[in-house]
Amino acid sequence: MERSDELRDLVLAMFEAASRQDPSGIYRHTSSHEEVLMIGTDPNEWTQGGERVAEEARQEMQDSTTEFSPGEVEAFVEGTVGWISSRPAWTLEDGSQIPARLTGVFHQEDGDWKMVQGHVSVGVPNEELFGE
């Protein structure tokens, strides 16, 4: 297992493209396999299938007025598998921010890194969930 500047830079480029509402990075770096999975913050955001994941990401970019900044991205690889983590934030129209957590798994396909699994969540303190 080793750190990967290549995968980190790719993820940062995907964030930059998304901030410009340009879905090309999502389409290019999301695997088209049916097993691809993206889990979002809403309980109903559980999308399977690479083409559906990319299309939903495009739709969200088009409909959103919030900015999603990546925070620090860490990336690691082992052979043809890579994984990333970051603590991004959404900036709302009023300037307030919502901190989030992002993880993703990538696989090399024909020499390109393709996302095969992603998960975005918003942390909730244990006290809010369970008390004490």
C-alpha cells in the first residue's frame, strides 16, 4: 500500500470539474459496471450502476446552487485498486458550510482510474443519536 499523488490529483480534478458544473470528469472516471455503488447523505441516495451514478451526479450538478469543496484528499493504491478519503464541505448560498466526509474506491480499467464505490456522509454526534 502506498500513497498516490496520481489518484489524489485525479479526485481534485473531479472536484474542480464539478464546481464548474462540468460532468465530464464524473463520466470519464466512473466505471460503467453494474456493480458500481454510490451512497449519499439522504437515506434514499443509494444508487447502483455506473451509468446511473454518473447521470445522477450530472443531474445534481445541474440542479445545485451549492459549492462542494474537497478539503484535503488522501489517496492510496495497491496494485489496480485505489481508495480516497476527504473531508469536503458544502457552502450554501448564505455562506454557511456543512462539513461532510467522503470515501471512494477506484479500480484501474484500461489504464484509467475509475470509481467503483463512493460514500458521502454528514457526521452526527453520538449524543444526538443515542443520548449521553
